Amino acid sequence: MPVAREELVLFALVLVALGLLALGLTEIVWPRARRGRLARATAPAPKASPLLAPEPPPATPMTVEELLDQAIYLVDFPLRALVVLRRADEQLARLSGTTPHTDALQERLHAAHVAVGCRLLEAGLAEQAVAPLTRVVNDTTLEGDDRRQAREALARALTEISEQRSRDIRRLAQDGNTAAALAHGERLVTLLQSALESGLTESELAVALSNAQRVFVSLGVRRVVTAR
């Protein structure tokens, strides 16, 4: 009998140990599984692939009036304003016929070109200022302050350009790149000739023309810059 009792006690201890082991395994495995299910339940839905995303609706084209308003608003960022003005030019060109409305838009466009061209010049971007200012000067039907201001600003821009390019041309010549210096000199002449043909006078371009003449003298070339 004592032996049987000891065996029963030993068997009971084994059962208790197995129960504790099973409980420990359950505590380890079950929370992990539960956390996994919870994470899957609360995880955000996967994002759709950009390749499968629907196309955004096309932007509504801006009117000439809206583009002009935007260009004036951006005048302190003249390079961005210049891009907007080109779009306004294209939009206005699509409008058929000459009406009081299109004439008014053209006047606003001229004024915006002058404002942006002058701002480019003030910002030290004389090369970029030439195109918008020349556009206004080229319009012989335009009178008044806009055209006068455009002429004056264009003459200043060309003077600055001639001074900068003259320095670059002399530097090329000093480095022995005579052919490149002559090519740059001819491009300067072409720019000044275009300005003369646009309506600027030799008096307005006196300093720029003088700079070009001195450059060619320094290169040992006799060159007279006049309108073709």
C-alpha cells in the first residue's frame, strides 16, 4: 500500500507539471496569435498602385484675363511671370478678329510685357528682358507711355548686354580663342541690328554700338554696326 500511494503522488505531480507547461505554452502562443489578428484587423488598407489610379480631371484652361492677372501677380518673380505671358500670348492669338474686347486685352498684354521686362532688367536678367520689351517696341500701332518705357528699358538692356559680352569676347581673345571671340562679336552685332530694325535709333543705342565697335577694334577687325 505505501508503494501504491507514492506512485499516485508521483503521478499527480507529473499531471500538475504537464498542466503548468500547457498553460505556459497557451499564454505564449495565444496572445501572439491574438495580436496578429488585431494587427491585421486594424492595419490600413494597402494603397492603390499609381499605375491603376484614375486619371485626374483635366485642368480648365485659363482665360487671357486670368493669365494676365496671374502674370501681374507674379511680377516680382519675373521668370515665372514671363512663362505665363507666353501662354497669354498664345491664348490671345487664338481669338479671331479684332474687337474692342481683344484690343483691350492686347493693351493689357503690352503693359504686362513692359512690367515684366523692366522687372527682369532690375533683377539683372538683361538677356531675358529683351524678348518681352522687343515685343512691345515692334508694335508700331502702340503709342503712349508703354511703348516709350519699353524703348528706354530695351536700350538699357542692350547696353548691359553689350558690356557683358564685350568683356567675355576680350577674355576669349586674350586666351587665344580668336575664332570664338569673333563669333560672339558677330552675335552681338546681330542682336543690335535686330534692335535697330525693331525701331530703336542709333542715338538710343549709342553706348551699345560703341561697345561693339571697340570690341572689333580690339580684335583687329574693321566692322561698322548699322541696320541691315
